Amino acid sequence: MLITISRQYGAGGSEVARLVAEGLGWSVVDNEIVDRVARRAGLAPEVVAAQDERAPGFVERLARALTNSSQEYAVPELGVAVGPEEPSLVRITEMVVKEVATEGRKVLVGRAAPAVLGEAYDALHVKVVAARPFRIRLAAEAERVSPEEAERLLDQTDRQRARYHREHYGRDWDDPSHFHMVLNTGLLGLDGAAQVILERAHARGW
């Protein structure tokens, strides 16, 4: 039993995940994924704590930290040679996502989980979206930046997330067919979106 929350930047995906987890009595897995990947890669957790797949990118930032801290690690996807015994950071992330799925009763945020898990797990895949003005306002408030900076972050982050799915999974991140439901938080509100997810989870007997 797992719910994954993919999200456009500024659409409130992390907050929706928190509300859903509270409603089910489950736990949220968000930046914890990065900490687990960092430990697997031999990094101090604080190097990648609270990171996301935003530009310059989850993979790129991990790769930079790895190559700065150890000559044993690099990432093939970035055109950097790596020892044959070392998995890429993307593969490490996949392993951690699958571990979370087997633990069950989690709400997992991001990390291309629908692409990684497919239909092999008892999971509900949700994408959270909203109109651009709503996302700019929410991002500006959350990040405590100007609307102009929030808009820049929005474009940068969504572009990076789309690239991550395209390059590593051959998926169009904007294709709604990859998700069980796509919810507009600008119209439903964060609470409303969470309620829709909870109703579907309850219908599954969760």
C-alpha cells in the first residue's frame, strides 16, 4: 500500500502528501529518500538533505558532490566514467524507492516513483498540478522570494523534472495516462485534493 505524489513546482504536492498521510495514519517520505540515497552512495546526509529534482538537478548535484568527495563515484548519465562495480545514482534512487514501496503505508513524494514502480506494486499514483499564477504565488510564499524569482524557479524545476523522466525513463512527464489521477490544487484547494485521494484510498480498503 503506497501513494505516490508527483507534482508541478508550486502546486503544493508536499502539503497534499502530508494531509493524506495524516488522514490515513501513514508516514510521508520526501527528503528522506535523498538521505537514503546519500548513505548508499557514501555521502554525509547533509550534503543532499532537503534536495529535490530541481535544476541543476537531483542527479547532477549528487554527482557533483560525489565527484568532489570521492574519485570512486560518478554518473554514466552525465558522461562521466564510473567503476564497473558502482551503480549509477539513478539506479540507487530506484532501489530506495522500491524499498519504500515494500515497506508500505507510505506517501512518497517525487523521485519518478510511478516510472520506477509501474504496476508491480499496490500503489496509487497521483499528480498534483495548478494554474501558473497559483503556483507562482504559492512558491513565492513558501520560498520567501519575489514572484519573479518564484516564476524562474517554477520554470527551472518543472523543466528539470520533465528532463529527468524523459532521459531516464523515456516518459513524457506531462502525460496524464501515467497516473491514476491528476488533481488541480488551484481549483480543489490543498485540502480538497487530499480529500479526493483519501476517498480513493478508502475505496481500496486502505
